Amino acid sequence: MYLPKPYEAFSKDHPELIKQYQELGKTCREAGPLDAKAQELVKLGIAIGVNSRGGVMSAARKALAAGATTDEITHAVILSMTTTGFPNMIAAVSWVNEVVNKQK
């Protein structure tokens, strides 16, 4: 799995924080009925909402790994247009396209 270099460096410097952060993430994922694909599409929407390039790309990679199709991911991005605005949605489209093009 791809991990950004700043994340890897932080993990090396603060392994206990990363361990607990990962445990919190696991607990959050297990707290409800959504399957992995739905969770990643929700996380994609959240990342778009905060205009996080890294978050969008990470969620897109994870959504693909969880079985989401490119069309499903694109639809999730399009849905963000009326909530987060056209420029934010277009940025997310470009970030998702980077991920999808690397997967091909």
C-alpha cells in the first residue's frame, strides 16, 4: 500500500502515536454497519469537503482496493459539487484521475 513520505517519516519518529491512531481508525470502522467500500466512499466525500488532496487520493486508492468502480468513485466526486462547490469538485476530479491513471 502506498504511504506518503511525510506519513512514513512521522511513523518512524512517533511509532506509538501511529499505533494508537491506527487502532482508533479500526475502532471507528467497526462501530457501524457500513462495508469497506461504503466507508471509503464516505471518507472520499469528507476528504473532498475539506479540500484535502492527500485525503482524496488516499480514499480513492482505498475505495478501489475495497471494490469500488471508477464510475462509483467519480459519482461520489460529482455529488460533492452542490455541497462543496464546483472548483473544489474539479480539484477532486483531477486528484482521483491521478490515482486511477496510476492504477492502469
